[in-house]
Amino acid sequence: MLKKILSPKTCADCKICCKFDCTDTWELPVISDETAARVKELRPDTEFIRNGNELTFKSPKLHGDELFQCPALAEKGCELKAEDKPFDCKIWPFRIMRDENENIVITVSELCIGMKNFSDDYLRKFLIEENLDTLIFDYAASYPSHIKSMQKGYKPILKKI
Ligand code: SF4
Ligand code: SF4
């Protein structure tokens, strides 16, 4: 979905997306029951917790620099097929968030090195020209479990009108 601005090589050299420490397990993707079933086939010992009408991965309690690797991650990357990949992962490093005035906002992670070359204006235009803004806001309306509260380290890019 974001291949026009995020090259596979950039991500292969970085790979920080699918591992979580004690400060960011809230970022674990929200997944459908069907995706959870796919992951369970790959990793039978995976545990889940309910998140609204959907699920997310259950992480063990993490301390210090300990990392929890997404159960779908393998040596060569995510093992899920495109149709099973969580929406949160398809749009990352964009996120759907709710700001202090209850606006739904598309934000971008400031941690993503692949996004550092682009201005906020460029990313805003990209979202609009690719119709990703509509796709993301429509998805958020149908699946509100994917809307996170505004977090440090994320820049607001586009507000839902
Ligand atoms: S943080 Fe950005 S550059 Fe790094 S792997 Fe994730 S999407 Fe790719
Ligand atoms: S589902 Fe796949 S892309 Fe998403 S965090 Fe897990 S391994 Fe990464």
C-alpha cells in the first residue's frame, strides 16, 4: 500500500516495526478473528486478548529493553499473506489517532526512518492523491478499535473533516 514511498530495501535494513518493548506494546496490531486463526496455525502457542470487537496479541510482561516479537514475524519478515495482514500493519508508519478535541487524525510515526525524507505536506498530498485518506477514515469508522489516543512520537498529518 505504501510501496510508492517506502521501499522494501529501506524496511529490510531497518526492521523495527514488528518488535515491541514495554513502552509500545499498545502498538501491537489489532487483528480480526480470521487473522488470529491464521497466526494460530503458524504459531499454535500464540495468545490473544480481546480489543473491542477484534483481538490483539497478548504480550508477556516486559522489563527494560526486553522485546516481544510479533508471533507472525519470521526470519524473512511477516509470514501472513497480504489478505491476512492486519490493517494497522498495511498502513504503518501511519496510524489512526484521536486528538484532544476528539478529532480523528492520520498521524505518522517520527521513528520511521523511511519517512524522514518527506515533509508533512508531501505526506498529506500522498494520502489524498492515493485515496488512502478515505480508505483509512472509512476503516476507522467501521473498526474503531484501531483508533489510538494521540501519542508522543507521532505527528498529525491529516484530520478527518
Ligand atoms: S520503521 Fe519505517 S523504515 Fe523501518 S521497517 Fe518500519 S516502515 Fe520500514
Ligand atoms: S502482523 Fe506481520 S507486519 Fe504486522 S507486526 Fe506482525 S509480523 Fe509485523
